[in-house]
Amino acid sequence: MDTLVIEGGRRLKGRARISGSKNAALPILFAAVLCEGSAALRNVPKLRDIATTLKLLRALGCEIEEREDEIVVSPKALVPAAPYDLVCTMRASVLCLGPLLARVGKAKVALPGGCAIGARPVDQHLKALEKLGARFSLEEGYILGECDRLTGARVTFDMPTVGGTENALMAAVLADGETVLENCAREPEISDLAKFLNACGAKIEGYGESVIRIQGVGSLRGATYEIMPDRIEAGTFMVAAGITRGELELENCPYDALEAVVAKLKLMGMDIRRADSGSVIASADAPLECVDARTEPYPGFPTDMQAQLMALLCVSRGTAVVEERIFENRFMHVQELLRMGADIRASGGTAVVRGVERLSGAPVMASDLRASASLVLAALAADGVTEISRIYHLDRGYEAIEKKLAAIGANIRRKQNKS
Ligand code: UD1
């Protein structure tokens, strides 16, 4: 298994290009199953989760062409069964449920695995699809779904769920009549999915708001579509600038989708602004101040940036309270940060972080995707060498991270271990 070896203490400076969004690309790739023609998707990041999705799409009966600058998905004779060996590594696989039911009236999908951050049920996905006319049973770890043609309905989610909203949206575009989805998640990746579907001929209004209205259509054609840039990768690089007191110019940065993150980092003392070129410049030249943070559904502070922010708080002045409100068990980075000399007390969903002068390098272990990112950030600021193992989590969500960081001055290398 590969490890990352980082020697900290270098100020990062230079330009980094933000890749396409993982969390937008995944549902859009699954949505391509809904199309009768081909979907040509651009700006798809080169990540392990994307490779898993392409494998799954092939297993479902799609032809995939991977070109230099786009991935073309052409659904052929669909096989509505998502096997466990593919689904278990990536929770987002459950997003094939809505498209398969809408397109072939059947789906057999293994119950998902993915990051070990709490129970993460899929009851809201099933509830929404049931409202549209699907019937489900659970057999040997598989969700078995079937339906005749889906019918539009009113669905009220118990809580804003990103995946649940996406699954319902994808099913509703081919349902008979009108569907109204209430208490939807409002994440920008859902809007990106809706824009792709509309480009294919769907009729969706209200995305980005909590009520989405969909008029079902008979069929969807394909489209060429450019995936939005990754706001979490962009936020992670902003923190990299802050934690090393560096200055980074971020190209292809989805600034508008980062309002809560930018506001928080500015409050801590960072300078973040848009340049005339359209890039975003993020810098820090003095010690930053601790500021409290609480994760919330969009447009609040994203849970996917909580671990990275915590790394920054660890070396800022003062004390901050961090509350994780979206997922239980999302403080797995805390134990590892403590090994690097951080002062954090975590209990339940709350962590109290007292800033320390310096962190020190140590062998640490990545435990989930964003926790891994926080360890990389902490290592960039720490004295000495940090060796991060189990970085396959990082490869699920950050494209060429060590190359991008090395290009802006980090002392980082990947070590391939044979065992
Ligand atoms: C998506 C993102 C993930 C991000 C999360 C929250 C993708 C591929 N992943 O995950 O990176 O951290 O949004 O922004 O886009 N819930 C239920 N029942 C359900 C569904 C969700 O109780 O049926 C709960 C979850 O346990 C969690 C909350 O709702 O507490 C939000 O989860 P959700 O928004 O669905 O997250 P994901 O779509 O899995």
C-alpha cells in the first residue's frame, strides 16, 4: 500500500488548477444511464471513485469511451444489477438505483459501503423512490427494486440529503407527470446534475432551492456537458495556503460555491480574493486566529471541509469549538492529529481545539477521504517528516495531490510499499 512522505515547514507559493468535482461527476455519470443517446462529459477528475463508477457502468451495460478530454457514456442493453465487489468500495454506487428503475423498471444494488463515517442509511432514497411507485425488498445484502412506469408524486425528505435528492431527481425526470421534491439538499453538485439533465431534455426547475419541481418527459437524449470544478479540493488548497502562510493562485476555482468556507477563513485572518484573471488568490502572512465552526447542509459550512479546517485550527491562536452536525463518527482525524502534537478534546460531535505553536511530524494513518486531507495539511505545517499510510482514501477524492502540492513547493513524495 502506498504512503505519502511529507517534510513540513515549507511555504507554498504558486498556481494550482482545481480539477472537476468528484461529487458532481459521480451522479452525472450515473444519470447518463437515463439517456437514449451518448453523454460526453468533460472535466471529469481522474480519481479512483470515478474509475470504480466507470467499471460499474460497464457492468450495467454501458459502453464507455475514455478520450483525452472527455468520457463518453453510451447505454446499450442495460443489465440492472450492481455487484457487491464494486458497490462496497463506494457509497455513491447507490445512485444507480433511481436511473435503473426509471429506465428498465428493475434494479438490484448491493447496500453501499464507502467512507466509515457513521451509519449513513439510504432510507430517504428508498422512501422517495417508493413514492414514485417503486417497490423494494432486501435480500442477502442487496436492495431489490422494481416498478412499472414511475409516476410523479410529492416527496418530502426528513432531512436534506444530497444522494437522496439526486436519486429522486434522476428517477423523476422520466416519471409520468409532475414530481415535487420538498426539503431537498441545495448543494451546488445537485444543481450541476439538474443542469446536465436539462441539457439532455429534462424539465427541472428550482434546483439549488429546497423545493424542486420536475415535469416528467418520455425520454432523454444525450448531451455534451462540462462538470463543475471541485469546491472541496479548492477549499483544501485554500487551507494549504493558510497553514503554510503561503500564497496560492487557484485556477478553475468555484468561488461562489465556497462562500461559507471563504467567510470562515477570512474571519481567521486569511486574505482570499478573486483576481482579474478569474482565478482566486488565497494567502496568509501572519498567524491565524481560531474561530468556532459548525457543519451544516449547504449553504452552511460543509462537513467535507471540517477535517481540513481542524488541521488549520490546530496551529492557529486561541481556542475553537468545532461541531460536526451532519455525520456521527467524523472525527477520526483527531487521534492522528493528537499524535502530531495537536491539542484537541473531542466528545460526541463536538471538538475543542486549542491552537499550539508547532505540530511535529509523525507516522499517521489515513482513515477516510477528508481525514486524509487534514493529515496532509497538518504535515505541510509540521516540523520534520510525516509519513501517512493508507492513502488509498486520498486517491478516491484528490486528483494527483502529491504532484499538485510538489509543484507549489511542498516536499512530498509517494512511496510505493510492496506488501
Ligand atoms: C454527500 C457527499 C459527501 C458529503 C455529504 C454531505 C457525494 C458522493 N457525497 O454524501 O461527500 O459529505 O453529501 O454533504 O456527493 N441520511 C439518512 N438517510 C438517507 C440519506 C442520508 O439518514 O437516506 C443522513 C446521513 O446519515 C447524514 C445526512 O443525512 O447524516 C446527510 O447525508 P447525505 O447528504 O445523504 O450524504 P451523501 O449523499 O451520502
